[in-house]
Amino acid sequence: MKKLLAFVLALVMVFALCACGQSQQAAAPAPAEDKTEPAPAEAEAPAPAEEKSYVLTFTTASVPEEAHTRVLVEYVVPRLEELSGGRLKLEVFDSSSLFSQDDELPATIKGNASMCYTDGSWLATYMPSASMFSAGYMFTDLDHMNAVMNGEIGQEFFEQVAEEVGVRCLCCYYIGSRCINLRSSEPVMTPADLKGVKLRMPNSEAWLMLGKALGADPVPVAFSELYTALSTGVVDGQDNPLTSTEEGKFYEVTGSISITNHQIGALWPCINEELWEEMGEELQGYLLQAFEEGVEYNNNLILEKENSLIEFFESEGLKVGYPDVAAFKEQVLNYYLADKEFTKDWDMDLYEKIQALG
């Protein structure tokens, strides 16, 4: 009996201990909830904006040997790539290989070409007031032209061209002083000597006006067709800078040159205005810098060549004449000013200002 009682007491003690253990385990607090927010995933850095780059097409009627082709190929092309780190490339299509002389400005306006050369004569088709800058004897010499066209007056005028025509001119390159080159071996000495002479001129109203002002019968012929026109007698002569006469080999089919210097020849490299705006300020700066730096390069090429060409033409059998330039200047300026219809859009105050700078 005592053994039974001891056994029962032992069982009671065991159960009591188990119950106590269970009570303590139930009372143990639950672990605190971890309210720490997970660290956000690291955001990816935005991809850098793609830098703009352009391949610009430049169309020109000039042949490879001409200074205003050489300045593009020899100076502007490499300089532009250097300045822009390769983001601006210039492809030059010379000798009217892309567009004819008549079509290159319209193509640039429409955006079918990026760039071309132009001047007041070609722009006058779209902006009549521009014809003033191509008038005969408008500039007295290269220094006068540089002061005007590569100065404040030129900058203001080029802004106006961009607004009205849709191309932006960047600067002004000298291409030489225009002289009269005839098939005849007798050089022109006075305006009267040009009466009845079929003088080739580029095909625009302003160019044809210059031919009339000189006293000739102007005939429109593209530069690329001029050698043939001279050799076959379609025209009696042509007017061009001495450099162009040599580079086009017109001395091979003509007999005389008259140093009239009736126009200080210039060309303005221009770019389609919409393309210019699209390029943005940085690339605009590179393009402008490369072409402006090219002014000196181009002009030095022309001046060096001009100095030797009189002697060269004489060695080729051409007779060189030194005409009455004062008589030509009076004839030409009076002809322009008498044609009120042609000059009605000229800014005569600006005209007088330009003349005063000369």
C-alpha cells in the first residue's frame, strides 16, 4: 500500500512539472515584428543623350582646281571634323556633279542639298533687295568688300537672308575681280566696244542685268557649258575672275582679256536654315568657325594666283587690255540707278553707307 501511494505521488509531481513547463513556454513573448523596410533597389543611371552628328553635302559648280573648291577640301573638311570630334563631316560635290549651277541654291533651300555657295545675284530671285550686293562696281576693292560683307553690315544682311530665303550665309569668300574675256583678239576698252557682243552671264535676272549695264547683250549659259559655248561661237565672250578664266581653260578658246574689275567677285557659303536650327548651338559654332577661318585660306589662294595670271595669259597668246575703268563705272552705276524697277527694293541709305566705307 505504501508502495502504491509513493508511486501515485511520483506521478502527480511529474504532471505538475510538465504543466509548469507548458505555462512558462506559453507566457514567453512572441518575437517583435521586424518593421524595417527593405532597402530600395539602386536606380539605374539614365543613358546619356545621343550626340547629334551630321554628314553635310556641299554642292558647287566650281572645278577642283578653283580656290573655293580647294578651301572646302583642303581646309574646311578636316578642320570641321577636328573641331566637332567627327560629329560634322562635309562631303564636297564639285563641277556640278550633284546639282547644276542654276539648281544648287534651290536645292539647298529645299533641303535636297545641305550647303552651297551663293551671292546677291542668285539670292535676288527670292529676295530682290539682295541684287544690290551684286551690282557692278559696288565695292572698290577686296578690303572694301571684306569690311562690308565680313563685318556688321554683312551679318545683319545674312540674318535677313535666313528669314526671307531659308538659307543662312556664314561669311564671304573672295573669288577675284571679274574681267571681260572675248573670243576677239581686240580687248574691250570702253563700254561702247561691247555693243552687240553676246556676253555669257549666269542665268539669273541680276546677272543678266549686270551684262546689260556693261553695255553687252547678255546670254545665259551654265558655267559647265561655257567652254563649249565659247569654242563654238554661241557666245562672243564671258566675264569671270582671272582665276576662273584660267581654271576653266577659257584662254584656250579666247583671244583677249580686259581688266575691267567691274565686280569684286565673292561667294557666300550658305546652309539650309532648318538644318542650321536643328544642329543646335554647339555644332553651329563649329561650322561657323571652320568657314570663317577658311576666309584667309581661300583669299590667299586667290591673291597668289592673280599676281601671276596676266603674264600667263600673255604667254598663251591673249592680248591684255587696260580699259577706261572710270567710264565703265559711270556707265554701270548710271544704268542701275536709272532702272527704278530693278532698284526699287534697294535700301538706298544702306547703299550710300556701303559706298562711304569704300
